[in-house]
Amino acid sequence: MLALDEKELISLSQKGDIDAFEELVARYERKVYTIAYRYMGNPEDASDLAQETFLKVFKSIDKFRGESSFSTWIYRITANICKDELRKIKRKPQTSLDQEIWLDEGSVIRQVVDEKPTPDEAFEQKELWNYLQDLIANLSPEYRMVIVLRDINGYSYEEIAQITETSLGTVKSRLNRARKALSEQINLLKGGIK
């Protein structure tokens, strides 16, 4: 396929052109995955939700009217799918890892595979990145979203307001509170290291 601009790809995709849609996916898959990863905090969920996003985009691309940019539209879909997934996770009952399982032969203790990297695999940069990811994951979904969109992906306040379907003031307020919460957590860590 010749190099087409985004509007042409969208128009062809709306007419059912699979090749054009695949080109749109190729252009956005990394950003969509990144947003999903920042929301969910693990690659498996991020991959699943990115795939779910593109499935939803494929099914509803004919409804895209260009009232916002395509990127805003697709990132809003990603954010909404991630928020829905987080709500589902919150409602699921939690199982204690210390709980014994009773079988006919007696009881056994749950065993969970430790997926943490070994000390020789855990370089300082990786540890810092994991720590920051944990801090971001502990934020509320609203705060997490604005931090990811602004500080990691570099979106403008206006674009974030469109993606999150909130006012500009709300975006700025959430971003300020999210940054303050992260700063407080980092300062607590610094205080504990002394």
C-alpha cells in the first residue's frame, strides 16, 4: 500500500479496507499499548487491552466523524477500556495467598511463582523504573491517566481534556494533585534511605 495520509486511511477503513486499517493499527499500536501498560502495570493486561481497543476501533470506525483528532478518539477508547477493566478487577473477590486449600488427602498451601527478577538481572535503572511504575499504579485511575498522558506521552492539556472528556481546569487540577502525591511518596522513600 502506498504511503497514505491518516485521513485517507480512516476513510478507506470506514469502507472496509482491511489493509488501511492495519496501517492505522501499525501507527498507533505502540502508543495504545503504552497507555494500557501505564494503566494496568503489566505487559499481559496491556497487550490484551490494546488488542481489545483495536477490536473496538475496528467495529466502530464508521462512527468516527473527525470532531476530534483520530489520536484523541483512539486514546479515549483505550482509556475507557482500561477504566472498565480496573472496575472489574476491583469487584472481583480477592484470594489470600496464605489460605490453605483443602483436598481429600489433606491441606496444601498455595504456592505462587516469584516473578521478580533475580538480583543479577535487576539493574539500577530497571529498579528505578519499576519503582516509578509502582508509584504511578498506586494513583487513582484519574490521576494515573493525566500523569501518563502528560508526563510520559507529552500530550497538551487540551488534548488530555478531550481524551478524558473533562474540563481543562479538571485536567490541571488532577495533574497537580497526581504530581504532588508522587512527590510525597518519593520524599518518603528518600527519608527512609538516610
